[in-house]
Amino acid sequence: MGTGSGIRTLVAAGVAIAGAIAGFLLGADINAVVVAAVAGLAAVLIAAAGESAEGLSRPEARTAPEPLGVQALIDALAGPVLVTAGTRVACANQAARALLGAHIVDQDVRIAIRHPAAAEPLIGTIDEAGSTTHLVGIGSREQRWDMRVRPLDGERRLVQLVDQTQLHAAERMRVDFVANASHELRTPLASLRGFAETLREEAGEDPQLRDRFLGIMLDETRRMQRLIDELISLSRIEAGKFQAPDAVVALDTLVREVRGAVADLHGGRGRDLNLELAEVPPIKGDRTQLSQLLHNIVGNAMAYGRPGTPVLVELEPAGDMVRLRVTDQGEGIPANHLPRLTERFYRVDAGRSRSVGGTGLGLSIVRHIVERHRGRLEIASTVGVGTTVTVLLPVSRDEPLS
């Protein structure tokens, strides 16, 4: 019994006794006065007992807040997660508020997640296994999400948004890679078949025509061999890119070796190759891959630079990095092509690339080698002036040199 209820009971008992005394003083029979007093006290006690029982059976009504355990649980999850109650958002973690807005709690869930395909699984009928819906455009136009909805108790539902953007991009790259590789191999194979059929039918008896056709066929087989070799090389680099190289390499020495190797290539353009090598500390790297990187960058500059113009190779310290810069004086590359230059098989001018023996994989290989060495790759170009490729690689404090 509460304090207020006890005071009211004592007051009522006092009133009953006072009434009985007043009756006696007014001349009422003593027996009648006693009966009235007892009845009054009994009524007060019965009323007090009933009030106490009712209070026990009817506790004060309270609005149940969202359980703290649910909020703490979804806050521990990295991806966007919401809990809905009916059509409202009951709670949301930080990732969901960052993606959909801080105001979404207590908002209609169909407004919080604005997508035509989301409404039905969010408020419609779902079974115990829940549902998964693919959404495009939540957050940004290019983002892709799997919205997974699972029923909880009562009208509550757990809504989880799983980012599938990178997975979709990887799948698209895989499909494009297979298509491009098939095309790159199909083209020389078609040429080989055509020339072989021609030689078999009528041209085989003409020595000059036969020699010319055989020379073209040999070039096509070499092109296929280069393509296959670079595909294998790219696959190996990608497989090991999460394992940083541990050998120590003197990059200035390696640049001089590469210059000697390419001096007689590219139509005798070796005399146009100029070196400006400052004293630089050794770097930690894979010597074979760094040699391949230099061959690709320097080879591109010699192939696409104008004949007779210099190709400048610079090496200089840059804080805790070593900067390698290769500059040509070619036709340059339009700015809209620059972001895609390191994609597999991407070419600014496919015809010219094939004519100089390019496979479309060179800069992709360079990018993956730089990533494995924890470095940075930058490409700048001005149409009509030329192109500069810059590679920054971290220095090594270890000895001995490789």
C-alpha cells in the first residue's frame, strides 16, 4: 500500500469513529452506535484492501524503449543495419545513418530507403527465411547493394545493406578481360589461317609472295607469344601483390642495364635515350619486376615518341621515396583517356598500338608492379607536347644490394 493510500485510510477510519461518537452524544442507543462504528471501520478496511490489490494488479503504464542490447549489437556491425517496427525505423547504426541520413530514426522506412524495389520486402509479407533484394543507386548512382530483410519478434524486422559495388566491378572486369583476351588472340589466329590457306592454294609457288606471307605469319605468332607471356606475367604479379618484396635493389644500376638492353631496339632509337641519374638510396623490391617495369615505360616512350626526339629518364631522391620519371616528346594523350590507361587491353589508338607491337597490357603490368612495391604511379600528358610517366618507390634501409 502506498503512502497516500495509507493516509486516506486513517482519515476515513477517523471519520467513521467520529460519526459513531456524535450519534451517541445525540442520544442514540449504545449498541447501535457500536454497530455503526464497526461497520464503518470494516467498510474503510475493505475499500483500502481493494485499492491495494488493484494497485498491485495494475502497475503504472510505461512506454517500452528500444532495448539497449539491440542498439549496441547493430552499432558493432560495420555495414548499414536498421531495425524497423511496423513501417517506422526503430533504430539504426552509425553506418546506416551515414549512408541514409542521421534523421532516419522514427522515420517511415520507405522514405529512409528510397527505392522502388525496397518497399515490398520492407513492409510486405515475408517468411522466416527473409528476403534479399538487389538495389542500385543508394548512396550514389554507381553503388550496388544487397538489402537483406529478416523478421524478428512481433512487427520488428532486421534490415541489412551489404555493399556489392566492388564485387560487381570485379565481375565486370573479369568478363571484359575474357572478352578482350579472346579478341586479341582471335585476330592473329585469323590472319595465320588466312595466310596459310592462301599459301596452300595458289601463292605457295611464288617465292617472293611466299616469303612475305611467311614473314607476316611469323610476326603474328610473335605477337601471340608476347600476349601470352604478358598475361602469365600479369597473373603472377597479381597473385603476389599482397606480399611485399624483400630484396634490396640499386635502381640507378638497373636503369643503366635496361638502357643497354633497349639501345638497339625501336628502330635504332637508342641514341635518343638520355639519362639524368642523381645519387639515390637503394629501394626494397623485386629486381625482375622492376626491370620489366622499366622496359615497359621506356619502351612505350621510345615507341610513341617522335623519331629523332629525346626520351629522358630521370632518377632522383624524393624524401623517403625514389622518383623515376620518363618523358617523351610524342603526340600526347587526350585527358579523357588518362584515367583508363592502366586498364587491361585499353588503347588510345588500337591500330597504332598493334603496329608497334603493343599488347595493351604494358601499363596494367606497370601499375600492378608499383602497387606490389607500395609505390605510386602518375601519368601526365599534353596533346602535341608529349607524355611523362612518374613512379615513386619507397627507399630501403637494408643491405646488401641485389
